[in-house]
Amino acid sequence: MEGVGALVQKIEKLAEDLPASVLENDNLRRRLREASKNLSIAAQTPSDTVHLIAYSTLYSSMARVGVDTKLFEVVSKSVEPISSEQAAEATGVDPILMKRFLRFYASFSWVKEVGENQFMANNVTKALCPPLSTGIEFFNTVLNPPFAALPEYLKSHDYKNPTNPVDSPWQMGYNTKDHPFVWLQSNLKHFQLFMTWLPMEREGLPLWLDVFPFEQEVAQNTTDDTVLFVDVGSALGSQSVMLREKHPSLKGKVIIQDQQHVIAAFQQMDRPDIEAQVYDFLTPQPVKGARAYYLRNILHDHQDGQCREILRNQISAMADDSVILIDDIVLPETGARWRATMADMNMMSALAARERSKKEVFALLESVGLKVVKVWEYAVETGDSIIVARRG
Ligand SMILES: C[S@@+](CC[C@H](N)C(=O)[O-])C[C@H]1O[C@@H](n2cnc3c(N)ncnc32)[C@H](O)[C@@H]1O
């Protein structure tokens, strides 16, 4: 027992002061995070477990309160420990309320309590500041209604796998009959949060262009007239912008395509090196013979039947040297990670859609006559991968 006591003491010390060498080594950091999470779960009493899970919606609400009041920013900017009165003054929150907030945040290590009524920022406080705090606003505003509707939806649909994007937890949560991508067109605040969050969603993870040798695989012998890259369902084109910035000397056109309201928002940005087109991917692709048709986070928004329609529409425009690049999470057959399984539940709740395993995505591509050439996994954390496919 004495040995275990000493080990616990070591873990407590490590949690107080994690060496930078661990944080800098991504693999070690991830292993430590997962091991300590599993250790924490193993040490829970049944009552701990129930309270932690049952209260989980309160985390999202309390995170939102700290973001809205800018409390996390105030604490993060302060070089000295800050009291609840100072934080109340800086944020305009009632001092009694602020004391209660800070006590809550400190008990969950969202801020560090360094003395009586003295608080400092830690890594969590800083993460909950802009720009990443958009994630809190996005999930809290846009996805909480379908997440909250999920149990009732599933019960009322006899626990059948959701497959109808106009009869999903989204419609129950928002009391609408509209498809989410239609609904977003008339709900500006939600649409803006969606567009702002999309490029940040994978913040801190490796990027596909870090791993995928774009020039070698796609961009050999191009000229200014070559259509190099068509970003289908691009949103505001974050990946096309990244392609231009990482490969500034590549010759050829980069085109983004999305719905009318999305392209209108892109046109406010000053990117003369990227062409923008309104295009409905449920209709034949109008840009013929591009080197690459790139679909990031598109197939996971749709059921197989609609994916086949989208893919066939791209195939109809492909030339012999064209490839389709699918950029999506690929679930492993065992041991899927929490970032990927959460994304899967998210797709189910919002769009009656799904993340897919390698077998499932290969079968889908083969069913429309595409041949998978290679798969490049580029983010271990999520299983995000580039799947290169050619006409069979
Ligand atoms: C999950 S987002 C992915 C955006 C982008 N590829 C990314 O990964 O950041 C799906 C995108 O598909 C677009 N979209 C939905 N339905 C569409 C359609 N029928 N035709 C073209 N784009 C569509 C949405 O507006 C949205 O920008």
C-alpha cells in the first residue's frame, strides 16, 4: 500500500507541474492524457460516475457563461493572481455570482486556485479564450438542441439507425421540417458560427498537406490553365487557402464550390487566387477534367445513397488523370478514438449521417466504380485521412 501511496504522490506532483518535454512530444502527451483519463475513470465510485455524467450538460452551459462574460479572457490576461472581486469588476458580473463561478471553475480545474480567493489561468482557461471559444459557442448554440432531442428521437423511432436528414434529431430539436443545410440559410447566427468553427475544428492536429505529397500525386506538369483543385462543398475554402499558402508556386486554377449563401460570404474575402462558384453537388459537376476533386467532410454528412449521387456527379467530370480526394475520418475496426466517435454521434444527431470505417468507405467508392489508389492517414487523434480514388 505504501508503494501505491508514493505513486499517487508522484502523480499528484506530475499533474501540478507537467514537464514541457511531455507536452512537446505529441505521442507521449496523448498516451499520458489517455492513461490518466482511464486512471481517473478506474478510481471513480459509482456515485462519482453518475454525478459526472449526469451533470455533463452543465459543463457546456458553464463554459458558455465563462466565454460570454469574457471571464476566461480576463483571467488569462492577468499576470498576477486575480480575486473574484477583480474578476467581477472586469466582467460586470455580480461579485457574489462571480465568487460562485470561480469556485465551480476551480473545482473542475478550468482555472487554478492559488490561494484564498486568488485565481490564475491554466491551459484550460487559455483554451476557452478566442479563437477556440467559438467551439463552445457553436456546440452550445447550434448542436445542443439536436443533442438534447437525441434520446426522445431514438425512442420514438424504435432505435432504428437514423437515415433521414429531414426527420432526424435536428428537426425534433429545432421543431422544423427543413434539412439542416436549408435551415442554416435563414438562421444567420447559426450559419456564421458554423462557418467560423469549421476551419478551427481540427486546430492543433496535423494537416493533410503535411502528409499528402500534393505536388507529386496531383500537380505534375501543370500550366496556368490546368484546373488543379476543385474544393467541392468547400464552405469558406479554408483548405484551398491552405493549399495556395503551402504551395505558392503551383500552377493551375483552384476553385471552391458551395451553396449560394456560402459563396456570397466567401466573396467578402480578398482571395483573387481562388475562383468561387455556386454549385449543387447533387447535380453533375460543371468543371471538367480537373486534376483533383476534393471532398472534405462531405461524405460523412450523407447516407450512402446520396454519397453515391454526389460521387457519380464528380465522376461524370473526371478525365483519365483526375483523382477524387476524400478527406474524412476513417474509423478503425477496433479502438476508435473519442474524437472520432463524438463526430459520429454528431453526424447522427445533426444530419442522420455517419462516419465510416475503411471497409465501409471502400465499399461505397467501389459501388460507383471508383478504385482506391491509396489512403493517407494524417491525424491519429481523429483518424482523419485522405483517400485517393480514380475511375476504375
Ligand atoms: C461539413 S461542411 C464541410 C465544409 C468544408 N469542406 C470543410 O471541410 O471545412 C459541408 C459543406 O457542404 C455544403 N453543402 C451542403 N449541401 C450542399 C450542396 N447540395 N451542394 C454544395 N454544397 C453543399 C455546406 O454549405 C457546407 O459548407
